[in-house]
Amino acid sequence: MARILVVTVAHPPEDARIRHREIAAMVEFGHEVTYAAPFRAFGATQPEGLRCIDLPRSSGALVRRLPAVVAAARLMVRERGSQDLVLIHDPELLPALALLRCTPHHPVTVWDVHEDVPAQVGMLALPTPVKVAASRALALVEAVAERSFHLLLAETAYQQRFRRRHPVVPNSVRVPPGGPWPAEDHPRVVYLGALTRARGSDELIALAQRLPEVEVEVLGNAKADVEEGLRAAAARLANLTYRGFVPNNEALARLPGALAGLSLLHDEANYAHSEPTKIMEYMAHGVPSITTPNEASRELVERTESGVVVGFGDVEAVARVIRTWDRDRAARDVIAGRAYAAASGRDWNVDGARFARILQEWVEAARE
């Protein structure tokens, strides 16, 4: 087994992929894990059973991110003699990982690519020449990283950004036994995940206004520019519940029994090729999805017949689907059954074990 240092300075310590998928899979496999993350900055409790190290949080403009990156780099260098592998999750940590590789007897270095940063740059309110220059710079950084480190990809589509083939570790989910579950008597729909306007925060409020007889439950961190509006709407609308951040296991426990799960992403390039993890989580818990027609979302829902696709920003279409499923629970339950069956074929219990074995193979190869 291997000694592994997992490092993030940008993601919440309770991030589903990092904490509840990958770290859990490593521990189950027998790896010895040290988890370095911004616990205090996010107000997160350090998980029991893991060696944890607190780091500053990286956020905002590039210059404001430097202290967190420097702290992470110092930690990696300090820990290099007691770790077999270092796994990072943030693109801004690539320079720190490169510094680590320059030290003698360095551990195996791995970058887990689970963000489409070039596409994210395209969503920023920047002049076009700046966006073009930034995208080219990021492409160069990724090319250098590919030559220097092991890469793991969260999406098959990410392979297009790189020359060589890399292992894909998908954001599949653990499928609980005993499903699917019927919807509760009182209709409730759920949204699970981070909240921005591009992810449909305004549409969630509008939906609650259109459907006063349906509870709209929202679970996830909201960006500062939308959180105030969500809280104000939740205070005004008796059927809108905004819970903010909820630990992953508690949030998933809220899914069974929901009439529908919502994924109302806008038409952005950043969302076109990434399967929303929330849809797979809905499926794993026997909840039909209502999604907008981003390419990956549409393909997943239509191929598995696990929900309905509506137009971008079409809140009235979302409301019609919910009303239909509320009136015809049998039809809704058929879709829920297909969703649960499809999710059972993509279980993190299988993907997680393969991920942990890949890390072990890289460590063993470095020892030879």
C-alpha cells in the first residue's frame, strides 16, 4: 500500500469527488492518506481517521491566491520524504507540484483534472483578446503538465485537451441498495450542488413562485452574488427551502422520495461536455431528472430515459413536467426505476477500487 498526500486549496474540504469518492476509496483500499485542505477557511471539521493539515484558501484574483499556493508548495516539499505520492486537485498548484519534482527523492506526482479551466475562462467577463491569451497560456500549462506529471481525468471529453491517453476516473456515485423509492405524498423537488446564475439559481426561485404547492429544496453553496437573493426568496416563499452547504452524506440522504431532481444549467461551453454529477446522484437515488439541453446532460438523460430535457431558461416547461409527474405518480415511478437501474451499472464502488489500484501501480513502478 502507499502513503498518499492529497492537496487542495481551492475546493471545499467536503468536496464530493475529493473527500467522499477518492479519499474514501484510497482508505478502503488500504492506502495511508494525509489530507491537506482549507478546513478553517471553509469552517469544515477535519474528518476522523485521517491525518489532516490545514492550508489557506485560494480564491479571488491571481495575486490573492499566491499565499495559499506558497503554503501548499512548502508543505509538499516538507512532506516529500514521508509520502509515496502527491495528488493535487487545483490547477494553481501545478507550479508547486513542479517545484516538488525538482527536489531529490520526490514522490510520484499526480494532477486530478476535474475542471475545464479553458472553458471557465470563456465564461468570465473579460475582453475577448484577454480570454484568447489566457486560453493559450492555459493550453501551454496543460501541455507542460502532461509531460511532467501523471494525469487523471474526470471526463472522457477532457482527453481532447491532451496528446496522450490518461486514465479516466469518472464522477460516478455510490448506489445505495433498496431503490428506487416512491415519491413522498407531498411533492418535493430538489437541487443539489453549487449555485450560480449560470447554474440556474434564478430559475429555481422562479419555479418556486410558479408552483406554490410544491416544495423546492435547494442544497449547496451559493456564490456571494446570488446567495442574498436566494435567502430573501426563501424568506418570502413558504415552499422554497435554501439549506446552503450541507455535508455530502446528509445532502444525498435528502434525495430519496423527491418527485424530481433539477439541473438547470445555462448554455455555456463549460457545461457542454461534462456530465453533471448531480444528475448521476439523482439517478442513483431513484429520482428522475429535469435538465437543460447541454450536450452531455441531454445525452445522459435521453440514453438512460431517466428524465426530461427542457429548453434553457424555460421555467414554465419545468413546472409542466413537475405537475405531470405529480398527477401521474406511476409514470414518474417508471422513469425513477430506469434511472436507478442505469446508475447501478456505473457504481463508484467499482470505479473507486480501480482508481486506488492505478495509484498503487504508479507507486510500484516508481519503486522499481
